[in-house]
Amino acid sequence: MKLGTYNVRTLNSEAALSFLFDELRNVKIGIVAVCETRRKKEMSVKWNDGSEVMLGAAKNGVGGVGFIVLSIASRIISMEIISHRLAILKLKVGKSSIMKVIAVYAPTSAARDDEIEDFYEEFHRHLRQKSTYTIVLGNFNAKVRSGHSDEIFVGKFGHGARNERGQRLADFAECTKLYITNTFFQKRSGRRWTWRAPNDTTRNEIDFVLCDKKRIVKDVSVIAESKVCVHSDHRLLRAKIVVDPREESRRLARASQRRKPQQFSEALFSRAVKDMDWSMHVEDIDKDYESLLGQLQKCRSLATVKREVQCRRRLYEKTLQMLKERRKLANAGNTGLEYKVLCKELQRRMMEGYENFRKGRLRKVAEDRASLKKAWREVQVCRKMPTALVDVDGRRTTVRAEMEEICQTYFSELFASTKITDPPVFERIGQVPEVLSAEVDMAVRNMKVGKASGPDETRTEEVKAGGEVLSKALSVRLTKYINARRIPEQWKRARSVLIPKKGDREDIRNYRPITLLSHLYKIFMRVIYARMERTLDENMPREQAGFRKRFSTIDHIFTISQLAERCREYKVPLCLLFVDFQLALQKEEGVGWPRRQNG
């Protein structure tokens, strides 16, 4: 399969499109992502030879992208024009694989910085759509040249000098793990440039092919104007894509296997944090937070090292030898008395081996005063999973897609708001004090380690390892969030994990949802709570003992026990009322604001 990108400068008439088709017949190519069509209206047509064309419209005479699918139109799953700068084509590759091809036309170097950031933000949002392979074709208006020593996804071959837009593209490639494939193939200078300036002397490489799996890209080269020329100042860039079904199935099988054990190195992470610039370069909270997560991800990748594989064999060597002997007897057809005795002994030894392994691990953890809960999870060889769920109509289903839909519907209705309440109006009294790095350190120290991360993959251990540098960076941002009365949009997202309670496991009501929030959001809330804790305690009634520091319900339980004893002694009737709210989350709605008004 051969894919290409071509900035045609204009394609606003059928004559220009027909001329382009005639030129493309001179080369072997299956898909062409065209840029700068400058069309007034979108176009979706099927050519007489079976080729399909979808071209987007320009915006204020700028841009316009689309696809020309020549020889593989039968593989098309969908084609969509996102904007005048982005278009997405999905193809079926093999039996079950999907290739996502994105056509891109980035703003020029004269564009404002906010326009560039808006483009990359929109690009990144659509890049997250799931697919087996992702290929990006287009004009990025950026000069990348060769990669630096610390860059993995930029090769060592390039043309010209890297500019600011090129650095932005390189950073984006590192963040999204997309290989800039042009830079991995050595070509002479005349075969690299894709754009010629009006003075006919300046020539740069600003069109690129990006791919998430470098192995399928076998070559990227520029097609000479003697073969394809539509009076554009760009040249056609073509990539050769080879997908070997057998190799891909083997890679998929290896990827499905258990990953190599890795561990987090605090020393390497601390060193990487010190080498980073953690200043706020943009005023927008969401964009700055995206940049912060990108930097943390880069530090995390540099601090991940291979962990020494620990021996977790549950069976003794003698037991493994006996298993081999049983196989030999079974293959020889000897299933008599010797075989039966061996099977019985094997069963006893296997149970003994598993039990001794479990006891040994738990004993070692207890002696080391480590987490018994974590050790118990390690010795487990499997986890229970729901095999079926019952929907609201009582219909039982074992289809996983339908089970997911049942979960989503139930909890969406459970958390949905049914009452309209006006938010309270808070009056600001004075200036809110800045968040100090010491407050962040205290919040991090009070948080437990080893907890599951939220959607942003950031963990408390990383903030601890970042030390004073990362604490200062977070304190500046938390102060800004408080003064702006806003938090990043990512903090409003979370992962939900269902934990079964007592009762029928096919009833979705017997599952308890656990929400995994961002650890950075938890730090922010701990800082806020530390400032409010004293006021909350002073306004809390003495009768409230649960979930309070330095309070316990033991006194309450003792009082009830004494009361019950006195009633039995003097034969006084006693009634105890236990209230268990069903769907307590729905009953809680509407009482939150009055409670906050009372402190």
C-alpha cells in the first residue's frame, strides 16, 4: 500500500481535479491526502474508474483538506471532514485491523501562537480514536530537521534547520508517540525538500508522514515534478506501507502476553524533574495542565527501569519432574496402577506447593511489616469477573457490550440530577493567601502511596519524588485555580471500578462503584481541606463522632450497651431503629447546599 500527501494549492474546479487524476496515474499510489483545496463547498464523488474523492471546504479562503482514494476504495470504512485543517479516513486492513489515516494542514509560520495551539489541541483530540494503525499525512508548515539525542520519535536525517514550529511538532510527536518517518530514511538533499519558496532558491521539508508503528513504513520519498506536477510549489510525498498479517498476528500475541515487570526509579525521576522547565507559559488553565501532564509523562518514561524478576514459582522442582513423568506415561498409553498413584501424589503435592507459597509470602510480608492487602493480591492467581447481568426488564445477558451498556445506564441514572437547585452565592472576603510549597508537601506526605491512578496516570509517588521543584510548580498552579475559581477540565473526569457487594452478582445494584480521581486533584483538595479543617471541626456538633479526627464511635456504642443493659435489668422496653438507605446517593441530593451554609 502506498499513501501520499500533496499540497495542491487549489482544487476548486472539476478541471483541476481531472488534471490531478491524470498526473497521479503516472505513479503507483493508493491514497492521496490533499491540502489547500481552497474549495467553497465540500465535495464527495465517485469517479468512473471506481476511485472515491472527498474534499473539504476552505474557511475564509484558507485550507481545505481531503482524500483521493484510487485503488483501495473497497476497504473504506468511513471518511469524515473534521474542519478545514483535519480529515479522517478509516480503512479495513486484513480481517480485523483498522487503519486510521489523518489528513492535516497546519497553520503557517505567520499564524498566531494561540491558533497553533488550537490546531494541535483539536488534532490531539481526534488522534485518540482507537485503531490498529494510525498514519498522519499532511503539510505541517514546520522544519524539523534531525532529532536530538533525547528524542525517540524523530530520526537522525532531515533537511534545513529546525524552527520554532518544528520544535512544536517534535514535542507533539514525542508526547503522542508518533514517529516522524521522513527523518528515519536517508536521502540526498534533492530528494528531501517538499516546498520551494517563490525565489526558487529556498527549499524546505515541511510535509511529513507520521505513524504510530514505525515497522510498517518501509520508505518515505518525494516524487519528482517530472512525474507529478499541478503547478504547485509543493512536491508529492509518498510513503510505502507494508502490513504483514503473520508478523502482525505474532506481535499481537506477544503484546497480549504479560508485560515485562518495570519499576519506578525515584532518583531518575527527581533528576528528570530538575532538568525540566515547570513555569506557566500559557494563561489558559486547561492548556497549561495538558503541558504539565506531558512533562510528567516524559519524566515518567525516563524514570521507568526494568525490575528484577522475582521467583514466583508455586510448584517444587520435584513436582515438575513428576508432571513430566505423567506425560510420558499418558503418551505411552500406560494408565494403570502406576499412573493412578502418580496422579494422586501429584494432586497432593500441587495443593501443598500452592499453600506453602501463599503462607511463605504472607509470613515474609508480616515480618517486614509491609502491606498484607497488597501481598494478598499478589498471591492470587485470578480475579472473579461477572459473567452475566440482568437489565431493568429482567432480561439476562452475557454479551459484554450489553453488560457495559447496563452498567452505564444504571449509574448514569443513579448519579443524574433530578432537582434544580440554585448554586449558592459566596462573598469573597479579602485576598485568598497563596498556596505555599510547604502546604503541597504536607498534603503529599499525608496521602497514601500505592493507590490506583486516575485518568491522567499521575501518582502520588511521582510528586513525592519530584521534591521541592515539583511542589513549587504545583503551588503556583493551585493558587491560580483558587483565584480563578476554576479547575482543569481533566479533573472532572474519573475512572470507575465496580466492586461486588453481597447478594446476586448478576444484579447491577449489588455493585459498589469506586471512582479513581486524579492524584493532583486529591492534593488540591487536601490543601483546601487543611485550611478549612479547624473551622469545620468548630462547627461540628459534639454528637458527631464518625469520620472525625481524634473522635471515635466507641463512646456512643458503650452508651448504647449500657442503656440496653439497664433496660434489661429493670425490664424496660427498648427499641433500636437502624436506618439503611437504599440508593443513598439519590436521597442525599438537595441537602448539600444547606449543609455547606451551616459550615
